[in-house]
Amino acid sequence: MKKDNLINLVRKAFFIDTAIITKTDSWFLLQNSINHILNWQTFSNKSREVLSELYGNQSEIIEHVLKCGDKIDKDTNYENQYIRNWIYSNKEDKLLFICEIVTKLATERNAITIKIESDVWDEPLSGDTIKKLLPSTVKMPYNAFILDVTNYNWTYNNEKVKTIHFSKFGENEKYINEKNIHGMFVLVIYTDDPAANVIYLDPNKSLEEHIKMGYDLKGTDDIEYLLSRLFSIAMYLENFKLDKSRVVIGKQIVKKNKKKHILSDKQITVIRLKQPKAEAIIEREGIEKGKINVSFLVKGHWRNQSYINSESKERYNKLKWIDSYFKGKDKDKLQKIIEI
């Protein structure tokens, strides 16, 4: 694969997973600028006026957006309407116009800050910022990671696949009810195969070096998938602080996944969302315990803990939070679970 293609892919992944993050002014500007391009023909006559009013202090970016829009507008090969869904259907030419804006915005800011309060991001290897949107320079501070969303209530369960939608707080139901999820950050978790959610990295190698290794990257789709997952995690963490007080130790063996060629017995970092609030004591029936032949992560949960009053000797129940822990066969790998 040519280097130019690698660069384009990393830009594509970066746009897809960060365009809807609006916590900082820079991402808000990026999102709105892209919306103007995607819907250019709808209001092209008013575009200069609207952009100038919204972003008068960003003249260079506005000029760049307008030039891209003009180029799209004058090309007879393009359709009349530009919608976000087309970005995901391999429309390379339109997407590259948008990627130019992402790159220009990042260049003008000099660097894209990854605001993560964790010691791993202070290491010289990862540094404080991603200096360029190039796979030859980007390194991640994890040897591997998995995102566990079992406790997250903004999820939609569909048997073996769980999709988590990130949007502005309180707007998730509105988006889901209207089936308007294209404006949200979306990450798919495979609940039937935990190993499929794990990405292994050598923190001493750049993304470009990982791509060249290519032992589980069969084509551009796999590379795009890898890059989008990496930047998804990084950009999500940028907007949420790590709660160091709730870092716990667990054990896990990740079984080999034939489809993605994931090796077993690898240490991973589990990034887990905080536990939900206890609602009420739940009456539970007894269960039979059998032999466990697999390894798995038990999600954090509220449990009815039985106590005995030391004076009255009466037994009573009280809710107790149980942190996530690893269970099953060959559970001998120590591993941190990072809560966010």
C-alpha cells in the first residue's frame, strides 16, 4: 500500500470519529464547517455570509471551506445533495475535500491536544499531543485496550452486537427515537466475542509500522477499522477525565479469535465506564454453579449483601457495589481496569 493511501486513511478515520465532538470550540467549528460543505448546494448563495457571521475570526479556515465547496459545486459528476451517510460508503473524492479541512484546522492549531489525566500519557513515547495526522508519527500509549460498556445505559442490545451512542448529555433518547444517529459518535461492541473488541499494539511502533506488519490487516477496510478504533478511544477520552481513585486490578485471559487473528494470553487495558446508581434491592433466587471452561470479564453490579445484626442476631440485606472482575479458566493475568 502506498504511503499516500495510508495518509488518506488516517485522515478519514480521524474525521469520522471526531467530527461530532463539540466540547471544544475547535471541534464545534469543524463540525459546522463540514455541514456547510455537505449541504453546499442547498444554500450556496448564502454560504459566505453565514460562515462569515459564525466564524468571522477564522478567516483562513472560512476561505478554505468556501474553496472546497466551490470545487464540489462546479463538479458535474457530484450528486445534488451531500449527506453524511455517503461518507461511510467509500466516496473517496468527496471525503478527501473534508479531510483537507480537518488537516488544515489541526495545522493551524499546531497540535491536537489529548487531554487525558493519566500517567501513561505523560510518557515521552506518547507526549502531550498528536503532532501530525500521519500514521508514521502517531503512537498510542497502550499495548492493547478493550472498551467495556456493560454498565452503560445508552446502549442498544441486539443479541450479539451492542452499539453505544455518545451524544450531548440527555439527548440520547431523542436521537434514538428519531433514528437520527448520524450526528452521534457510534462504537460497536461485539458481546458474543470479547476478543473481537481488543486491539493489540506495540507501543514502540508507529501506526504505519503496525499497518506494514499487516498480519491481521487484509485490506483497506481493516486498516480503516483499526485507525478509526484508535482515534475513537483517544478522542472519547479527550473529553472525559479518568477517575484514578477507581482503578482496580483484575485477571483475564483473552482467547484467540480466528477471524481477527488475535493472540491469546496478552495483557490488555480495560477501559470501563462508571457503575450505575443502585435503584432498589432485588430479590434473587438461588442458582446452580457449574464448571467454567472459558475466561470472561464480569461487569460491575449491585448485589444484595446479607448481614447479621450483632445485637439482635437478625439477618438483613443491604446493597453492595461489586467492581468488575475477571473469572473463569486460567485467570492468572493481572490487569488494570480504568474507569471513566
